[in-house]
Amino acid sequence: ASDVYKRQNLTCKEMKVLNLLFSGLHSSVIADTLFISEATVRVHLHKVYQKIAVKNKQQALLWCKKNLSKINS
């Protein structure tokens, strides 16, 4: 994992949720994809938002645009 990933301190599952969110999937689809409940997806997203210092999905998507390529490489 890259430095950005370590700096943000995101777990593997949080990264998966963030990547799926960024690829345009709805929470319910993310839940099905990862075999977790939609409530769990929301918990992961809430934690992710705190870690990357954003308030909502739109801001998270903007953050992803800037940072995900670095994190996933």
C-alpha cells in the first residue's frame, strides 16, 4: 500500500467500500458486493469520511478523484 493509504489510515474494507463508491455504486450494491449489510456500508463510509476529512458523499468523491489513483497504484 502507498503512503497516502497509510497516512489516511484506512482499513482494507474501508478502501474497498470507497473504491466501490467511487465507481458509482449505490450503498445497497456495495453491500451485496462485499457481503455485508447496508448499515455496515454506512458505518464504513462514516469512518472513511472522518479519516479523509470530508462531510458527505460529494466531497468524498472529489477526494477520491484526487487521491484514489495514488492509493490504488
